Amino acid sequence: MKLVLRLSLFLIIFSALKVNAQNCEQKPTGDKMIANDYFSYGMYPCALKEYQLIYASKPKNKKINHRIAQCYLMSPGGNKSKAIKYLTFLIEQESVSKDVYFELGQAYLYAQKFDKAIDFFDKYETIAKPSGDDLKTLEKFKDCASFSKELVKHPLNVTFENLGKDVNSEHNDMQPYLTNKEDFIYFTTDRKGTRGGFPLGDGYVKDVFITKNKKGRDAYKSARGVSGTFNTDFSEEMAGGSADGGHLFVASDEQFQTYNLKYSSKPPKKRSYSSLVNLEGINGRNSNELSATITNDGSFIIFSSNRDGGFGGFDLWMSKKLPNNSWGIPINMGPKINTQFDENFPMFKENQDKITFSSNGHPGMGGYDLFETTFSKDLKTWTGPKNLGFPINTAYDDNNIIFVKKGRYAYKSDIRKDSRGMRDIYRITFNDVQPTYTVVKSNIFADTLANITAIAEMLEKEIKHNKNLYDSLKTMDTDSSTVDSIKHLYFDYMGRLNALDPITNNIVEVRNKEGKLYGKYTPNSRNGGFIMILEPGLYEVNILHNGYEAFTKKIRIFDKINYTPKLKRDFYIKPKASL
């Protein structure tokens, strides 16, 4: 979350800007003055479209090449590495700006070509000889490149899934908040259609949106703005909450001046949250509070603030609820957690002895990285932050993450190749974390009892007739071969009758979606029951039974939105038309 344009700048944009604060929806004209205006006010995607039109007729213009490269580097999307083409052209020319070498290092960092990034950072240091803050910035980028080089050697076994067009837009969709049930997601968006409705920067004024799960599918419905007090004509952003969903925070940028936290709660059996109220005792008078997390019982809060007394920009602070329900004096979490830069977006994990947070001060891959810290009950303190690793962290800003299902899944906003525009919300599967299994209790029944009865009655008549014949023959002087043939016929019919019993003599085979045998089951001969313990996935249940048609049924086991620890699935098999 970045502090957006303040009221004064807002007024300048909407009164003095020659492009009338347009948000790139109009067709670009290739007007250099408009392009420069967009660039001056930080509307880099808009500027990029204009500069590209100019570039089409002036591909050798050094200033246009440089501006295109800078637009790529400073735009929020995932195309920053495209700056390489234009910066490479520039360093091949005479009298090039020294900054180009630094920018090229940045571009290669985003492209994950870390050796080249380090090489150009070194060239910049040799040529420009930076000092003071410039040198600190350079050293930080060099550290990021070196750290990233080692981190990508050991990538996490994860799978990213874009939540799709029903959730994500062509603008920024970020800061997801949800609970372990995964039945809804609250998130921040600057898409068209927000309550404020007017352009701001590269998007629109931010609102809090919600999407709910689709029953029977691990997918979500079309997102919409949250009604009630959640959104105003100004910017609102999701700020966090508790792991169980009982408490929720929104950061409100009222009057485009100061971000403050607002609070809402929801009793366990209620479907909606109460109206937002100011978080008294936590919000400072002359500071910004951007994000927060709270224990399920509401007794302990951790939040991000740039108030006085911290170690740098935004720090993480904590406070306990007092017996009178007011908040105690906030305490800084200390130098082990906080740096001279920014720490933000704390979030309790399910067990509430761990939090995740973002920082651009601890060693990372660039921008903000995500970290985890654990509360040590023995030491009564929080452990040193652990980087969550690649590809959870990238050279882009990685601001917040929400873990669910005991760490099997997580949700985060990211910039990836399949992003619809800028930032999209993704579901991440940690493949090395054991999935939660489902116990499926099943029984086998006949599909048509009347048909079964008719067949059984027919067989009983034949059996009775042949049994009487067999008994009569035993008292007569009949050769043994005749008796044996009648005996065989009798027992053959008896066997066929027993085989018609739908709860006996079954073979159940279960195959996965690849067709491989997952399990083989023998139902209980007394009641036809059997139990399957299945991991998440799609399965095919096949039942083979004498006198019945071959049976095939697909069954899907969820462990995300629609996870159920126990299921009841009964199977009905059909008798063959004739014996």
C-alpha cells in the first residue's frame, strides 16, 4: 500500500493537467506534450502509450527511448524487464546518462538475470561514483541481486492459480483477506466502477470489493463493491483482520490526507459485518495506520504505523486490550522486526503464534518481500524474520499473504505472466504440505428393488423345482451322473441368487484422473458398506458385480473452498435385464 496523491496534488491533477486526468481509456495520440504531462504526474502506463506512438516514427531518439524504459520500470505491471531493449540501445550511443547503467541493472533484476544486474550496478558505481543516500540505494539493489541469485537456486514447490476474470480486473486487485473457510474474499481494487468513480493515477479511487464462493466448485463469483459504510468517495483499502474472520480492518484515506484504521466485527453465526467505526486508541493524530491483525479473541493487536518513536518509515506496533475495553499504549516490536525502512501488513496465521508481514528493509529480492516470525513462549519474544522464499517473493513488491488449510494454500496479490492487467489475486498451493484427506463412507444398494424381487422369485421357483427333482432322484435307482448334473444345476442357481445380493460379492476399484488405480475395496458382506480415505482430486469409482451392469461414477474431493472432512456417498447398481 503506497500513500496516494494528497488533496493538493489531487486538485492540481483535476484542474490544471492538460490531459484532464484521463486514465488511458482514450485512444493515444502520440502527442509529446500529453506524454510528458502523464509522466510528470506519475501516470506511467498512460505516458507509455503516448511515447510508443512517438517511438514508431523516431526509434533512434534517445530521450524517447529513455522515457519508454523509465515508464516500464516505474509502471505497476509485470513488464519492467521490457526496459532492457531501450536501455541497451542507449548505452550503445555516445554521451549517455550515467543513470542508464543503474536502470539497466534494475531491469535485469526484474528479468531474474542476476549476474547481469550485478555487472551493471558495478559499472554504475565505477562511472557515477555515488555517495550518501545514492550509494545506500545502490548497495541495497546489489544486495537484492546477490540474495535473489541464491534464493532462486532453492525454489519452493508451489503452484499459482489466477482466480480469473470474475475476481480480477485489468487494474490492481490486491490485499486479499479471507478465513480458513475460503467462503469469501475481501480485497482492494482500483478498477473502474468504484464508489468515488474518478480516475486517480493509473486507476480509480480504491474501494473494498467482495467475492463469494461458488457452491460445489473451488471458484468465486463476480466481485462487487462492499455496501454500507465500507466505501466512501475517498480511498478505502483492506487492512487485515483475525484468522477466524471475527474481526476486520479497513484503511480509510479520508479527504486524501491521512490513512486511519476502521474496525468491524462479525459474530460466528452472522453472515455480515457490522458498520465500520474508527479504531480509537490505535489511530494516531499525526500518523498513518495502514494495516492490522488481531487475535481471534480480540485481546491483542499488531498494526503498521509511521508514528514517532519508530526505527524508520512504517513499523509494526502491538497493543493489548485493557479490562475497560480500551487499548493499551502501543509498543514498538523492536529492531529485530522493524528496520529503517517499512514494515507492513501483519497477519496472524491459524495457530496465532506466527505472523507474516512485508518489509523492504530486511534482506530480500527487491521492493517488499514477505517474512514470517514466530512468538517464542520461552523467550517471551518474536523470532528474527524468515524470508518466505522464491517464488512467493520476487523482485516486485510482495505486500501481503494469507495462509489457509494449515499452510496447504495461501492467497496473495501478484504480478505474473498470466495477470490480466496489473496486480491479480492468486491462490497458491504448497505442494509439499500434506493435503487434508476426506473420509468417504459408502454403501452399495440395488437400483430397482422390484426388479430384484422379480428375478429372485423366478430363481426361487426354478431352484425349488430342481431341488425337489434332486431329492426325488436320490431315492430312485438313478445313475450317479444324472444325479450329479441335477445337483450342479441346483447349486448353480443358488450361486446366481446369492450373486444377486447387492451387498455381497462386490469388487470396488477407484482410479484417479490419470486412470491409475488408487485403491481397491471389498464391501462388508453384511451391509455392503466400505470406507474410502481420499486425498483431494477427481476419482472414478468402478463397481463389478455378478448379475448387474458395470457401474462407473465420478467423485470429486475438495480441500479448498468446499472441503468436508466426512462425506456420505451411496452407490446404486442396476441388475442386468436377463440372466
